[in-house]
Amino acid sequence: MNNFDFYKDVVEKHLMDYIPTVNSNARSLYESMKYSLLSGGKRLRPVLLLASCDFAGGDIYEALPYACAIEYVHTYSLIHDDLPAMDNDDLRRGQPTNHKVFGDAIAILAGDGLLNTAHEVMLRDLTYFFDQPKKLKRHIRAALMISKNAGVDGMIAGQIGDIENQYKECSAELLSFIDSNKTGALLSASIAAGLSIGDASKEMVNDFRQYSECIGRAFQISDDILDVVGDEATVGKKTGKDQELGKCNYVSVLGMEKAQAELQSLTDSALKAIEKYGDKGAFFKELALKLERRNA
């Protein structure tokens, strides 16, 4: 099992490999996609996908197209989130947001382009395994998990809940729905897709389903806490946006102390879910603790 930086480096080296050549008449589309894709970031989702495949005994380079695809999906969602019609953000990862550089229309199309490319990459990969039905089935399952969790029964559903409940009283139940989908769904898909490609056992899949659900919510709680107490220069975007937009936020609903306690509880539950794997699960244990303590 390799470390976070190893998986991240693999992703970074190949992230542009699957972006198709764009006609010179649409050059601004390519530049806009590239701008956001290469603007930095934790690469958490593709790292989780590669690490999960590796953990299950698979080949990370076989999973690489899916790792890049899920980062394309994530980047598209950030471009659209930042638009004036949604969160109206000027900064992302310490740089001007896509629409501030290229304009709203090009930013929308760049997001569309990244999402479409993600599906194109996964579908093309499937064509390589027509003569290997067992492997093809595992890859189809991975592609379906990514598509489903990014869609109307996952990330998009969470985004709708986030937008429609601005400036409204927010229950803990509603908050859990929003965050489990808007943030947690794609994190869960990363792990599930990696395990599928790696041919994980049903027991391992179930254990890591619990783990991923816990770290997905924990990640969002830490994000909510950082929005209140984080340093803007370190976080890389304007803080205090949730309060400004009247959004459902763990801190505003539970209070800072209870939000921090819930973060710790979810981290503990994540660790317990994979406790049986001992030292073999060290990467995932360290990651859960790192997410709990993150400052950006």
C-alpha cells in the first residue's frame, strides 16, 4: 500500500492524458477545462479510487482512467458551483474562479465538457475488455457507480437540497441528506469503483461502504467548520460564505462544539469499520485522521 503523495503523483502525471483534442475553433473550451483541472487541489477522490483498487489487490494503472474521470466530474461540479447562479464565488484554490477568467458561458460549457469527457473515458475503457467478461463486469460496475453517485440520486440531488434550502430553517436530517449526497456520494463512489476494479470481496465492499459514508460526512463537517474559523489564504477561497448565503451548515445547525464532536464521532466510526484489516488498512486510517485535522 503506497502513500497519498504516490497516488496523487500518478494522477497528476496522467490527468490530461484523457482530455480529447479540441478543434482550434473551440480552443477557449480546452483552455477553460485545462485551467480548472490543473489549478491544484487535494485530488482526494482519484487518490481514494487508486488506493482502494490497490488495497483490493488490483492494478492501479488499470483503474487510472476511472480515477481521472472522477476528478473530471469533481472539477466540473466546482466550476458550476462557483457560478453566479449558484455560490457566486470569486476564488477557488486561491485563484480566480473559471467564470471570472473565461466568462459564465464558457465556464458552463467547460463543466459540461469535463462531465462528458469523464463518461467518454470510462466507456472507451470498457471496449478494451469485451473478451474478458469478468473484468468487463467489474469495470462496468465501477463506471455505473461513478455515474449514479454523480447524478440525480447523488451529488446533484445534494446540490438541489443545498440551493433550495438557503435562508430556511435546516434540520439535522435535511443537513445529513444534503451532505451525504453533495459531498459524500462522490467520495463513496471513488472507493466503491476502486474496490470493484480490484475485485474486492463482498465483505470488504461492505466494510468500506461504512468507512466511506463516515468520512464523506466528516469531510463536509470539517469543511463547514473551516468556513467559519478557517484562514482564507490557507483554505483558498472566501470563508463565511455559508452564513452569507444562508446555507445549511453543521456549525449553524449544531453549534461549533457539537459539530466538532460529530466530526470526531464519525472519524472514530470510520476507523472502527476497517479495524479488522490491521496494518494493511493504515493508509485509510491515516487518511481519516488527516481529514479530521485538515485546515484547508
